Amino acid sequence: MGTKKMITGLLILVFAVAQPAPAWAGAAKIVLDAGHGGSDPGAVGVNGLYEKTVNFDVVNRVKAILEGRGYEVALTRDSDIYLSLAQRVAITNSLAPDLFVSVHANAHTNPSINGSLVLYYDKDYPQADYPPSDAMAALTPESKRLAQLVQDAMVKSAGTVDRGLVPSAVYVARMGSVPSILVETAFLSNAGDAANLADADFRQKLAAGIAVGIEAYKPLEKPGAFADVSLSHWANEAILKLKNKGILEGEAGKYYPERALTRAEFVTMLERQFSLPEPAAAGGTTPGNATVTGSTYGGGSGGSQGTSAAAVKFKDLPASHWAYAVMQKAASTGILSGYEDGTIRPDKPLTRGEAAALIDRVIWPGSSQKATATVFKDVPLSLWSAASINRLKDKGIVEGATATTFAPERSMTRAEMAALLSRLIR
């Protein structure tokens, strides 16, 4: 890859606006049921709006929201067809979902009544003529919790009157085998509600609220990146992101996130993510200069300054070292420096300041820009890595150890490395 091509690609990676990504998919399948359909229009609004039309539209909006967030969603009907109540339950049972939500619009003989409510089966309010399945009787607490979460979120999102929860023996809520509810979005018999239900923006708000309630009841299970990286670990998503892209690896199923990162590990990650530039042919001139002044990086003013790949030799980097090729490549192109004693210290911890300098060299090779302002109180303008730290901070690529300090001499952990590199990936 040529230098110009590499720079362009990197800048696109760094500065492109990231698109929202779906949540990590877990074992969460939702069945949505659009009430009525086909020859059964349901309630007819005071404005002539059919309930089946409203139900189908809202259900598809909920489906789109949930699928965009990583859920698996199935519909009992995906067109304007008639299904019996028993068919709806049978379809749901065959799909073995985590929960079932039926969407309806309401009607009442009193046209002044408006608002939203949710029905669920409650074993404490049995009806002798309408017995539930054994599963639904036992699931009363779960169905009630789902109903409350959906009701609360829907009312908040759509701004409707809160009519609360209603224990009910409605067929689809009492004959299934998973937590089940029936949502009554608003009243088609009320002029205000009917006008709202005819409005696409209002139906979107209803859908958004229903989706939020479902998510609150059944959050997606985000997988841990490694056995020793818990779901709650601050860098779990960054580590998983890089693992899935093949940029980092673990050891026997573990990652050791708090372990200090070595120079060889970091250069390997850079190579996997960016494909470092190839060294010049023997006898040519390498881009940049491998020497860096400063006690942390380079051991003083000396360093390896090979003029070709063949000229770069380090006494602590034998050809048998696992990272020999990539370390040689980085040194030959001026990205990585050696020390005055002829070593490159591949297995020594990398500092946060060094990491910033390496990233800076990959993205802006050959930059001679100096630091002109102090961003962190422990990064004076005289620090050899100050320009790199400040530039990457300004671009949102690195963060401080605290609000006012960077800790440039502190070893970078493997977790910190993952967070840093993940910011450079779309």
C-alpha cells in the first residue's frame, strides 16, 4: 500500500461519521401480533380509520425499531389477512419466542374516553368461563411486569392519557406459553385519539414507546469478549469489536485486560488494523527518521536509523521472535524507534506517550508540527510526545487518565489499547 493511499484510508477511518450499529444480538425473539385483519377490520374510527390498518402500521414500526437494535422479530401476520385468535397463539407457540405483544386500537360507547392501556392475564382475577393455559397462569407476574413497562414507556413517548393495566381473559393473553400482553394504543371512538392515530408521527411515537418497554423487559444479552472480560467491564465492547475484526487475540480464552501492553503487541495491532507501509527496497531511503529524543522512548538522542530493511538490526530481536517481521517493518519505515544500546525492547511495556506517538506517526507520517499549547498539566510543551498527545486529544482519539492529566509515562494496559484503537474503526 502506498503512503498516500494509506494516509487517505486512515483519515477516512478517523474522521468519517460513524453510523449507528445494532446492539449485540442475544437470545431474544419477539412475536408481534397486529390485531384483526382481512375480513375483520376491528373498530372503525369516528374518522373512518380501520383499526386493522393502525395495528399493522404500528406493529411494523415496532418491528423495524427492534430489529435495528438487534432483536429477532416475527409477525403473526405480515399482510392484510384474517387469522383466528387460536391461529395467532399457535403461530406464536411454534416460534418459541421470549414474549408476545398484540397491538390494538380501542373503542368505547362513551366518545369522551381516550388514552392508552395494556391488558394481561392475571391469575388473581380468574374467569370461570375463560380458563387460561397452565403456562399463562404461572406467568402472571412476568406478563404484568411486561405490561407495566410497555404502558409506562408508551404513555411517556406518545403523551397519551394513562389508563393503566387491565387484568383480562382476552384469548391471546391467556392461552399462550410466554409472557403475553395486548396493547390498546388509543381510542378510535374518541375524535382526538382517532385524529392522532391517523398521524404517522404519532404512530411512530407509540411504536417507539412499545419498543422501549420491550427492551426494558428483555434487554439483549451482550456477550463478553473473553472469559476474564465481564459484560460490565468498561472496555468490553471495544475489546469485542477488535476481536471480531481479527485485530486482537486472547490467550486460552482470556484477554488479561489490565496487563501492561508490550511494544510488540501494539505494533502488531497497528499492522492488523492499518497495514503499515512497506519498507523501502535495500539501498533506498526510508521515510521519516526512527530516532526520537526523550528518556522514555529511544533512551536518549540515539536510536536505530537504518536506510533499508536489511540495515535495521536489534540485538534483542532475533529472527525467531514471534513479532520479528512486523517489528522490523515498523522500524524500517521510521514508525518505531530503537534505543542507543542497540535494542528495540519488543517485550517491554509501552507507555501511553509512546502509544500516542506511534498512532500519530501512522496517521500523519513525517509530521513536524510542534505542540503550541498545554492540554494536560503533566504534558509540558517540552515533552517529546507532547505534539502527538495534543493532536490525538484534539481529534478525540486519546483521552486523559483524568480530566487534567494524561500520565504519559504510565504503561498502557491492554484494555486501554483496545479502547484507543476502537475509536479509529467505523
